[in-house]
Amino acid sequence: MKMQPAISTVNLTKRFGGVIATDGVDLSVSSGEIRCIIGPNGAGKSTLFALLCGIHAPDGGEILLGGRDVTRLPAFRRVRLGLGLTFQTNRAYHNLTIAQNLEIARRRNSARVDSDALRRYQHAIGLFELDQLTDLPARALPHHQLQWLEIAMVLAGGPDVILLDEPTAGMSPEETMQTASVLRTLNGMGLTIVVVEHDIAFVREIAHRVTVLHEGRIFAEGSVAEITAHEDVRNIYLGRA
């Protein structure tokens, strides 16, 4: 029996006035996969992310989470069904301690946290070394640790699939590689990860498969090696397509 994709879209379309931001996208991410979504500015990455999250409603098509149609569900309903979301703008409570932030996140969706999800969450706290900083207010954290705190807060809800919007933006190369290492470990523990990203070095470190968007459509898909060797993809990034 063929397994349902962890998250998928069918002919997903979104228009803003006369602009088609997402144009008939068919995306399928397998359970246990790390998928990176890349593309030049204006390719439709942010719109696709917003549609998957439930921030925007599509004008056409479907979004399926574990085979269940969630197209018309708001973001909080998708979270309750096992979708974890992080954004470029950090959403931690800066005046609260790390421990308080994590406790608030844990209580929001504690009913759906199974033993595997709890193990991933506890492991992430240790790998990000947040367990050594629990009494520190979030506002005292440097940028990269604030990003790590947000990922840990999302994992506290026990997601099966997590969507990350440029999770290493503003990080140093060393911090980026540490983030990649933690995500690979969490993926090895059963977490499906979808990353919207522009940092190709980071993509090389984590991706099982890469989806390239261009002008709102899927232009190419394949392994990191296949995508980085793709002459037309190179042309897109250089603005020659």
C-alpha cells in the first residue's frame, strides 16, 4: 500500500490582482523527507509558504496534510493536525524566560504530543543548548539562539511536519551548519521538514530533494546534485531565463 505524502498540493493557485503568484503547483513531500524549496526573488516561495501555513487562502487547488484536505482550514487548525510553523519574524515572548516560552508552547498542543514527538522536542532543547539557559529572558539571546528557541517552541507542539521559512537568515556560517546538523538529527528521528531557503550551502547540507520555483511554477525538482548541476536553474539564478 502506497503511503500518503506528509504534505502535498494539487494545482495550487494564488492571484494578487492580475499577478499569478502561485501557478498550478503540484508539490508532494514524502513522510520522513527534508525538502528544500528554492528560487530567485519573486519566484513565489513566500506565497507558497503562506498557502501551506494557512495565512493565505488559495484561489484554486488543494492542500493535503497526511492525505487530509486542509485547504480551507485556518492555520491553528492545521497546527492541531500536526503541522509546525516558523517564520522569518521571531515570535518568542522576549520578556519571558526561555523556560516560560517553552512551557507556553508545550501547553498549547500538549494533547497531541506522542512519545516520539516528545523525544524530538527534548533532544532539540539539548542540541540547541537551551537547557543550559532556561532562566535567561529571551530578549538576552543572540539572534541565532532566538531562532533555535522558536524551532524548539514549535517542536513542543508535537508536529509531524514542520515548515521553516529561511531558518538560518542572519546566522553566521558556523551557526548555519549547527542548525543544519540539528535538523538532520531531528529528521532522523522521524520529523518531516520543509524549508523555504535561499542559502545554497545550507540546502546542500540538509536536503533530500530540492524544488525550484520560477514565476510561480515548479521549474525543476531533484536531488541537490541534480539541481546544482542543472544549467537552466543556474540561468534562473543569474537572471538569464
